[in-house]
Amino acid sequence: MTKRRAFKRWIAGLSALVMLLTIGLALPVGARAEKNTVRVLLTRLNLTDRLEIALDGSYTLDGMSFQRGSRLVLSCATGRIMVYYEGMALDSGKELVLTRHQAAEGLENGLRLNGDYALYRGDLHVKTDGKMLTAVLHIPIEEYLLGVVPYEMSDSFPLEALKAQYPDIIPILSPASASTDTRFGTAAHFRSRLESICGHDVWDTIAQVEPIGPKKLLDALIVAPATGNTLAKLACGIADTPVTLAVKAHLRNERPVILAVSSNDALAANAESIGRLLARRHHYFVPMRQDAPHKKPRSVVADFSLLPQTVEAALRGEQLQPILL
């Protein structure tokens, strides 16, 4: 079986953090040795007696083929797993297996479950105890590292999730992030933690990031979190910090910039900046929401758990939807 080698490089910025990510992956599909397969209990779904499945690939269930775009609903309300599809009902007993087919080159190949943005690549095994459903994904270990680890990790660990998917990361800090101690910790501790996770020295000077443009170092650049100050500078074309200059240098190569908004004034003073950037080519936003609408009615924060999916979409020239959650 032919293995496809995919290489991706991109950069992420933590408002000064920018990360260069390089990855080489072989994505085999089809029959595999069990020793190369990981079984993942999908606890994040918090399943009850119902599971909605959207197919972003071709699958077989009990000898019946389902094409890309099909939508299935599984229910165990009767004590057995019933599969509902376009007005039909299939009794699958106490367990079933959705077996994946090989996809055409360049197409996604997996499942989206209960409206989640995560693409779960692999064969889906579903069982019931008569009251609740349990879902286990059987997936090749290489695809597991690419597509499941980031989604199953806690949302409080976005950088670790990115590291799991993209092993080579270069962090870039603005002067403020590199030198300011906050209630979250000291600047020295933050820098040390970044370098430990990324396995690379921090870039924190204009001179270090300037070659990003002429040497075409990046495939994508992420600013996360993108604060109101950074958004305003980007909207006005100001490039006076390592992060904003990295964005400017990267855009000369017509490659994507991903912005993960985090601002108390996103729906006030920063709304104009966000609007300008939304209208510009090669700018993509991590889906975001109001984080405390009653206490901070103008505040908006990106859903950092969607960062890997946003990057994948941006590399295809697409904005992950919906932008507003």
C-alpha cells in the first residue's frame, strides 16, 4: 500500500508567541496490523443514548456503503443500536462498526461526531449496554498523533496539543511578553516553559524574524492570543515588534496568517480592527465567542481547542466556520 508523505510548516504567535511547525506524516488507509492501531475511547463526546455522525469520507456498515456527506443518527433508546439514515432504520444489535474506505488524494477522510469540528480518522466501533452508547475509534498510530491527540487533550493545553501534532516549533515573543511578569507567572518562567515545550530557543528580536519573508521560512503564521493592541497594529500595517514584523514578512509570500482573538474590547474599540482584518486576503480567524457576556459584555476569546482545525483549513485557503460560536 502506498504511503503519502505530507509536510507542513507553520508559525504561531502568542501575542506574542509565534511558532514554526514542521511535520512529516505517512497516512496509510486500509487493512493494517493490529499492533500499529490505537484504540481511543472518545470520552470527550460525553455520549448518552444518541450519537450523530457526519461522514467526511466513505464508510461501510453491515455491508451497506455510505458516501461522503451522509449523515447518520445512532440511538439505543430501545436497548439496541438503531441506525437512522434518510428515513430508513437499521437494527444493528448491541454493537456496530463503521469501516472506513480509502479516500481520493487530498480529501479528508473521517467522521465528525455530535457536531464537533474535530475530524476523527479511522474505524468507529460503537457498543451499548442497553442504556448508553460507547464509542471507540480504531486508528493507525500515525493518524492518531496527527488528528486525535489535539482534540482529546484538555483545552487548557493548546501549546501541548499543537506540539503533539507538529513536533518542530519555534516560539517568538514580543518585548512585552519576553520581559513582563504577571499574576500568571514570571517572564523568565514563561520563556523557559516555551523553550522546553517547543524544543527551540525563543526568537524575540526584529533581526531574528526579518528573514521570514525573503527566505520564505513559513507555511502559515499564527498569532495566539491576538490581543487588542496587536490587532490594531496589524489592521494599521504597523510592524514595530517581532510579532507584527513576522506577520508583515510572512504575508509578502501570500501565505496564511491565523489570528486567535483574546480582547476585552473586541466588541468595542477593537471591533473595527477585527472587521478590517476579516476583509483581508490570507487572514483567518480561530472561531471565537463571548467569554463572559454579563460581566464583560465586550470581551471575546478564541476557542483555542479549534486551533489545529483552523490551521488545516487555512492551509487549504478556507476559513473554519462558524467564526462566531
